[in-house]
Amino acid sequence: MLIPRSIRGWLSVLRGGVAPGLIVIGTMLGFWFGLMPGFSGLHAALLFAMLLINVPIGVFLLFAALGKSASLAAAPLLVSLGEWVQQSLPALPATAGALPIIGLTDFSRYALCGALLAGPILGLLLGGTMALVVQSFRRTWLSLEGKSERFATWRRIWWVRLLDWLLISKSATDVRAVLERRGRYVRIPGLAVGVVLLAAAGAGLIVLRDRLVDGLAEQALTRANGAEVNIGRVELSLFGARLALSDVQITDPAQPQNNRAAIEALTADLGVLALLRGQVEIEEVVLTGVKTNSPRERPGVVLAPPPPPATQEFVPGQHGLGPQSEFGELESYLQSAEQLREWTRTIREWLPAPPDAAAAPPPRPVADGYLAHLDLRAPRSPAPRVRLKRLKIENVEIGLERWGVSRVLAENLSDAPWAAGDVVSVSIRSQQFRSRATLLINYGDAAPEARIGVQMDDVSMGALQRGLNAGNRVIFEDGVVAATISGGATRDAVDFQLRVEAQSMRCRVGPAGLFGMDAKVADEAFRYARDLNLTLRIIGPIDAPRIVFDAPAITAALRDALVAAGKRELAERVGGALGDKLPPGAAGAVQQGVGAIGEGLGGLFGSKPEEKKPPPQQPPK
């Protein structure tokens, strides 16, 4: 043929080959297809729709080229629109990502999110305009054709009709038929082609399933970990809905030459339908051969960390602290604060945002060049790619003191829990020590908060002191302590309550004293206060928390211990000096005197014994 089929299809629009409604749909599909960068699951869905619906293919191709030109010309504008969609209309990419085939699209790309909204809207506007223009041209053309005798005579020549059929298509001969014609909206040959393409895609999925899952899992886990994640081998059984991974290495971002965790084997049951949405959804997973802090053959690639947020100012009054409150930075009480900072950096991105609506979203990455705008991705994915319903790990070595080999049970884990809206729970129980921890976050709440609980019993105070600053005002030497931590945390702030139960405690006070007490007096008080129950608070910005001491309660506990010890010692000395020489009844008087002396010792700590008031006198009759 002298003119390609696509161009002849476009010319048939002007000559009455299609209905106006199909013109609108074809224009919208084509412009939407071209406006989106790259090729994704949404591109495949639009192609299938174009084949299934009887739209003119020429119109589709023409406006696809127009949309691609608009995508390149307005890349920064498309990225800004996509950023607005992710922040203001998160349900739009989340809903699209939950659909089969379309879910294979990476909606973390700003340009794709922008095209998801702008493509159909602009396409419908262009399609409506195009339909009106074509209708007007048809009416004019048919009017001229029907009134021109010379044109009708010329059309009866055989070679004119042949060229018309080769170059343009069959012409309309009845004006009323053209204006009232209703086109077929389903393309039967296109339906057959679509079925063939779906079958080919299914066969390709079966052949390339291992590589597909490998790529999805590595990409999602790398983003979640902040450093490279390698998977040695993937075995996926679609009919058995079974997944097996081996030689999984998770790079430690702080030490790229080491693995945060290395897993010999992972077996799991997964959902096949989720794969059509570009997700790896695992019902339950069993891990074996888990090692922590193991060396790598080569250093892993570490992703660029997000820019640190602005440091929150600590305002004591906002936490109910007065001018007499005793508090200090938590880092200053530790031997090395680097582990605390690393733990804070790791967990911060997984904590829910603060309830304050003014909390700023993560800043957008900077594009390295004009066309790089189309490949910019959001720091936080708008939809989960890997979802784990239940995780159970036995005999895992946790690199923290007083934990050792532990058992981990987690539910509803994902690489984007804020988008999944699930209730995430993690439970860790040591199998060597009496230590356990729980984490619960309900991302479905309007203002989610992480509820954290930690219980540690029989902790040696000598071992505890090795992790504390040697310049603290109190140095622990011996004894055991049980600690309970409970409270909530967001991405910006923490508020924990720390209950401490110390037994057989032996410590010494530094030369600076404690809470206004002289060092010798405080040291003497701690000599008798072997058992103490205290409540502390850890509050403030998550990157610089403060530890708050209940100074009045601690002082009162030390005072009571010292007074009780003074009573006992004085009673023992008096009893030893007098022996059985006291007459009957005198022992009680001596005990009362000893008690009065003991109450007087309390004045050393600022308290005074209550004065006995005389009984009120009765008024004279």
C-alpha cells in the first residue's frame, strides 16, 4: 500500500470511519500513554485497552507522540505535580498500585504520579476538542459532496475509486448514515491479539519469575535497609505458591564491609495475585542460619541518606518540667553515644510521623540534569512492594548486651508500612537472659504512635557501668537491677518512663555530690540504701533525648534509708551499752528517744519532723 495503515486509519477519522466517542477515547489513551516516562504496567494496560476498544490506532499513535513531547518539554512541571499527588492525594497511587498489571508501575517516581493525574484529564480535553473538529469537518465535507455534480461525476471513475480505497479508505455516501452511525466499541481482532499477548506475558512470567522476584525483592529491601541487599538464588513455584531464597546478605550501612544480617535460607508461602501487582506478599516465612555482623566479600553499596531534619529544640516547660527539675542529655551519661545515634538513624524512618499537621514531608531529591527529572523518586514509597504477614526467627544472635541468642516474632512488616495502614508488631525475647521487648504501631490511626516496651531483669550493675560514662556523678560497682521501659515515640520525639528496681546496690558518689547533697553525705546514704525503686523519664527530640531524674523522690529514698540505718545503729549501740541494766518500762522510753534522734537526722536532707501541736482548748462555759 502507498500509505501505511496507521496513517490511513487516521485519515479515516476525517472521512467518517469511526464514531466521535471512539475519537475521544483514542485521543485520551494515546496522550496518557505518551505522557508517562519509560514503560510500566500502566503502559501495558493502556496498550491492551487500545487493542480491545475499537479506537483508531492512528489517532492513538499521533497523540502518544504529542504526549511524549509534552512529557519531555514539561518534565519539571510533571515532577512537581507528582510530588503534590503523593502528598495531597496518596489514595490515587495507592489505589492504582493495588490493581493487577497496573501495580507493576513504580509510583514512587514523581513523573509517573504526575502523569497518572494529568494524563486522563488532558487527554479527555484534547479528545473532546478533536471530536468537535472532526464532526464539523464531516458535516462540511458531506454537504459539499452532496451538492457538487462535478465531484460526483469524478468519483465514478474507476481509478479514482481505487486510489481512494488505497490511500484514504472507503468514503461515506449517505450523509444521514454518517451522522447517525454508531461505531462498534469492541475490536474483535484486538481482543484476540490481547488474549495472545496475555498468554505470552504469562509464559514470560513463568520463565522469568525468579529474576522478576529477585529484582523486586532486592530493590525493595535495599531501599528499606538503606544499603545494598544481595540475594544469591531465588526459586519461585507459582503453582505451589512457594518462595525460596538462599544466601541473602544485608549490608550494614554504618559498616559496608560487614553484613547487618546474613541468611542462609528463607522459605515462604506467598500470594500469586500480588505478583501481578508488582508486590511480594508473604504469608509466613521461616529463616535458618541467621548470622549478624558477618564480613562481606566486597563492601556493599550504601544509599545516600536523606538530609537530616532540623534539630528540635528542647523546651522543658512543654514536658511539665520546672526550674527545679534535674535533667541532662542522655548521650552525656553513656560511654559511647555512637550506638545510640546509629539506632536512632535506623529506626527513625520507620516510626510514624508526629500528629502535628505542620510536619514537613521528606525533601525532594535534586535532579542531576534536565532529563533526570523524569527519573526522580520519592524518599518514601507511596505503596508497599514487599509485605510480610508473619515472620518467625529462632536462635538469632542479637548484637546487644543482655540479649544474645533470641527469638523474634513479627507481624505485618513491609517496606512502606505508612502506605499499608496495617498494625505492625514486633516481639523479641532473649533465650539466654531475662530480657524481652515489644513494639506496636497502628498505622491505621489518624495519629499513629509507636508503643514500645522493654523488660530487663537481673542486670549486673557492674556490667551496666561499663556502658556508662566514667564521669557520671554516681558510679555503680555491684548489685543487680531490673528495668522496665514503656512509652511512645514518633519520628520527632520520644516519651518513655523508666522504672528501676535496684537490689544489693553498691556504688560511690563523685566529688560533685548529688542533687545538692554533699558527696560524703550522699556516699554514706548510698551505703545504706542498698535497695531502691526509682522512676525516671526519657523525653525530648528523638535525636537528642533528655533523661529526667525525680530528684525529690531519690532524695527522700536516700533520706529514709539513712534515717532507718541511724535508728538501727543507735538502738544497737544503746542496747549494747546498757544491756539488762534498764528497769522494766525504760526500754520503751529509750526507743522513743532513739526515734526522735533518727527523725532529727532527716533534717540533713532538708526535711523537718512534724511539730506536735497542743490540743485545742475548750472555750469557757
